[in-house]
Amino acid sequence: GGPRPLPGQEVSVKVLGALEDGGLVERDPRLIFVPGHGDVVQALELGVPTMQPGEVSFFLAAFPYAYGRPGSRRCANREPDVPPEAPLLFEVTLLEVRDGPDPQPLPPAVRLRLGSQRRERGNYHFARADFAAALRSYRLSLRALDGPTTAPPGPEEEEELREQRVKCLNNCAAAELKLGRAEEALAACEAALQISPDNGRALLRRGQVGLISPHTTPLPSARPSSYPPLLSPQLLAEQGRDAEAALVLRRALELDPANKVIHTELSRLAKRQSPPSNT
């Protein structure tokens, strides 16, 4: 028993999700999220706030409240794929309700799982072109990965935390680019490169920022606190950006010579730098 979750409170739930034929597609012994943050499917967003701690509920979710029209590919907590337009039956146990997201120290393994869960949710939003929701989930993932721990991470956990941070920052950069926010995208790239200077994806994104049209008008927004200050005082999009973008993309190509996206971006840059033909 106890009070139901209030807005802004964090919940921990045990979740099982099954298809109509009984096939289990989702299981998570301890899923942590804040209702309303867009971290989980709508069935859980709407259903869990109606529960009390210790309660077990069953939610039959039509596909718009589950994984939507496209379904969902396999991930860490789902064994088979979720087919398109699939309704799901969720069995949910509300384990705990806490004030505020992530204030308490957690074991490194829990932080890794929480960060991965939120990044995967961001990927879900990104695939559906909801880039603002994707960015929100990626930032929540970074908060989870950077939060306090109950004990220092071991060498393998420390390396995995670094890798997940870089993945998340690269995803942030991709979402910022989709939203037309070049400065924030560049900040996310720089943050990823501070962690992993030779990360090919971060170098590619950084080069792509420099190729944004000078007439692109970014959406108004404040610099997110998730990213550290820029390493350079000017954006690649300012005067001379093409030369720096070319250097960055060539460095990325050295690290990944077979990457077709890098070749395409370099080709696009070369066309932009070529003088117009007089015909």
C-alpha cells in the first residue's frame, strides 16, 4: 500500500510484456522511470500513476499505447521483435516510488542498465521522427550514466560507462541536427570527442555540422547543461568552416575507410568548394 506516484516522482516497476499469442517480448525486473518524461510506452506512462506500491496490475495496450505502428526491434530487455501494430498485455508490479529522478546513489551496473534503457527509448522516438522526444530521452540517459554510484565502477564497468556516454552524445548530436540546432550539435560532438578523441561517428557528426547551409536558421534554445563548453570559440558553420569540416571528415575517413556516409559528405563538400562552370 501507500500513496500513488505524484508528478515528478520516480518509480521502479517489474514488467512483463506478452503478445496476444502469449509470446513474451519484454521483461525487466526493475524498470526505473519518471512518468511523463517519455521514457516508456504510453501504457506504462498512463497506467503506473494509477497504482500503489506493491500493487500488481495488468494493462492491455492497443498498439498506439505499446510500440506503435512500426513495432520494435529486439533490444536488451526484449527477446523477439515486437511485430507491427501489435497489442501487448503488460503485467506490472509497482516496486517503489521516490522523490525526484536519480538523486540516490546506485550501483554502476544499475546506472548502466538505466542509461541503456533511456537511450533505447530515445532511439524509438528518433526512428519515428520525434526528435525532441528522442533528445529528451538521450539527456535523461546521460543523467543516469553520470549520476552518483554506491561504489567505484570496476575497469570493465568504467569502460562501458565511457562507451555509453559517447553513444548517447553522438545520438544527441544527431537529434540536435535534425532539430536544426547546429551549435548544440557541435557541443555534443565536442563532448563525445573529449571522451573518445578518435571516435569516428563523433568526427563524422562534427564534420556534418560544418556542412549545414549558412542560411539554416536554428531553432531558439538555450545550450543544454548536458554538454560542456565548446572547445573552439567559433562554430564550424562560421567563415572558413569548409576547410575545418574537410579536415575532420578526412580524419574520420582514416579511422573508417569503408564508411559510405563519410565518402558522401566529402563528395558533397568538394562540390560546394568547386567553382561554378561557365557554360
